[in-house]
Amino acid sequence: MEGIMKVISTENKPIKMWLEDIEDGALAQAKNLANLPFLFKHVALMPDSHQGYGMPIGGVIATKGVVIPNAVGVDIGCGMCACKTELTEIDSDTLKKVMHFIRQRIPVGFRHHRVKQSEGVMPRYQKISDGTPAKVVCGEVELGQEEYSEPAKGILYNISYSEMPIVAREYENARTQIGTLGGGNHFIEIQKGSDGYVWVMIHSGSRNLGKQVADHYNKTAIDLNKMWYSVVPKEQQLAFLTTDHPMAWQYMREMQYCVDFALASRQLMMNRVLESMSDAIGDAFDYDEQINIAHNYARLENHFGQNVIVHRKGATLARKDTIGIIPGSQGTASYIVQGLGNPESFESCSHGAGRTMGRKHAQRTLDLKEEIKKLDDQGIIHGIRTVKDLDEASGAYKNIDTVMENQKDLVSIQTELKPLAVVKG
């Protein structure tokens, strides 16, 4: 099955892209990546790529001997969760009840829980304050051995304060953040599948915990790069940590905890959405095991016969037979997919539709009535009410059909999911 991979060969390393064209800012960032002295093989740009901080969102790179915090981003572990229920129908009145119960149980936007959630829903964590040497199960050797589509059950982060200082500092605050949706493009959606069943899909990340970790280590990398007289210009926003420096592995440990935290948060929200559906229906129902997959992380992998650190920023693992999730924009289809293991993309695919315009631009240029009509005509229960909400309207995003067509050599579609009702962050 052929895709549309195009190659730009003007830089030190090739840029391989699965889209017809790309905005100037994102291309400039890709060229910066292609000229990094430690870049391995090439830059891979997924069909949803657009400009980010330092690295395009929808970008994948592999590096030798360094990790780049900004090539993961501030929402570490952000990803998707989907669950197929045994329900084949759900009417509009019931959906409205579901939305009401969800908003009661799951804080959105900047809101957190009023009380700390049970430590039982957090990734397992034991703080050691006396400096006792501690075994870290996500250290240099074991990083990247678990698939991100599988829950990291039973992992115990048994650490000293010095080994994961930001997680230690933020842990209690994170107990009010777990199971909250956040803002931006995060969402909870009830969907009808092409398989005839009702599905639930959630897009969320690591909340303030991930941002604190990202900001801390990006600043650390900037300071170290200045001390090392790095050849990478500061304005490129690609400060790095070398793997022969302890800060690199400290970042990897804290980053991995954020990935697991984001996964645990999605699982908690999914359980509460399913409870809300059961309450609205007035009866219990069965559902399949949840599908979970992250799209902002770095980890050790083997590609083209070499061990490298793969950075996926707004990109999803698409190793052969890996089950993944590619959401559309608000009001358009989403997809359950199966990876084809294409080595040229570092076994990756898009994480969604990808933006065509910034949030402020969308609010200034999109027509509110038209965007509402798009959703109303499909009978979708949605939350677009004012011009402010236009930043997440479908008109601000790429056409998901084009995105899926462009990556036919990366994934195969298993199930198409049409939206019925959506809660936005």
C-alpha cells in the first residue's frame, strides 16, 4: 500500500514527509533538526505536521547520545484512550444526561479536583527522603521495553528526592490533577463505530506535572548547552542533554513517570465516563479493554540496526500490528488503526488531523454560525457557543480524510468512529 512520502535533500540529513506541503515555519524547524550533528538517519514528518516549539508537532526524530526535552514538549505523555462498549444505540436525551454526569465527575480546562484523589490511582511511587540508594525500574536499561499501548501496571517508582526532584515536588498537587481533562484540544467524545458499536474516546495529557518537568529540564539543557558552547543556536529551541550526563537519565525517569501519569489519568477518566453512561442509561453494560497510546515522549528503540533515542512529538507508535488511535477534529471522524511498521517513519504515524491555523487566527477568521451549523447538521451534541470556542472548530484543522490517505503506508484503518457528543477542555 503506497503513501506519498516526499524527500527534501537540501540539508545535512534528509527530511521525509508524508504530506504534500507544509507551512514555512514548520519546514524551517525541520531543517534545523536535519542539521543537528547528532541526528540519526533523517527527520520524519507525519501528515498532520505543523509548527511547534523547536520541533514540528507531528514530527519524529532519532538521536545518538542525546535527548531533547523540546522534542517531546510540555504535555509529556499526552495521548489517546478508546473503549468499545456493547451498546449499539444511544439516543440524544440519554447523551445529554451522559454529558451532564461527565461534567460533574471530570473537571475540564484549568479546573482540578477539589480533593486529592486516592494514591491508588496514581502510578505507584515511594519517596525516600534520607538519600538511601534506590532501585529505579525505568532507568537506562529498562526504558522503552513496554509498549505505550499497554498500561504500566505494577511499576514501583522507588526513588530518592534527588532522582526525580520535580515529581517529588509536584506529587501531591498531581493528585488533584489526575483524572482531569485539561484544555486546548483535549476532549471526551462518545462515538458510533463502523462496527455498529458505541465507543468512548479521550484525549488528554499529564497536566501541570508534565509541564513542570518539561520546563525544568529544558532550562537545564539551555544552561548546560551554554556552558558547553553548543553549536546548536539557542534560538532554535533545541537544547539537549547528553546521555553521558546524569541529567539526561534524570529527565528520562521523570518523563517516563509523566507518561505513566497521563495514562493513569486517562484510565481514571474513562472509568468515570463509563460510570456516567451507566447512570444515564439506568443499567450496567459490558465493554472491551481500553486501548491506550501516547504521542509525546522519547524512548530507547532500535532502528536500522542501531540503538537510538526516538522522539515522538505529536506522533503515534505504528509498529507492525500495534493498535493505535488517530482522532479527527471536532465534528469529523476518528480512527482505530493498526500499524504497518514502516521503517522510514521510525514506525510512527500521525496523532490526529493537525492544525491549519493558530488559535487566535481561527477565532478571528472562522464563521461562528457556519461552524455551529456543521455540527448541528450532523446531530452532534457539542460545546461551541462563542467566538472563543472557534479555536477548536473543525475549520481550524486539516481534512482528516486527506491525512489518512497520505499515511496508507503507515497504518491500516480498522474502525471508523463518527462523533455523537463531545466535551471539550
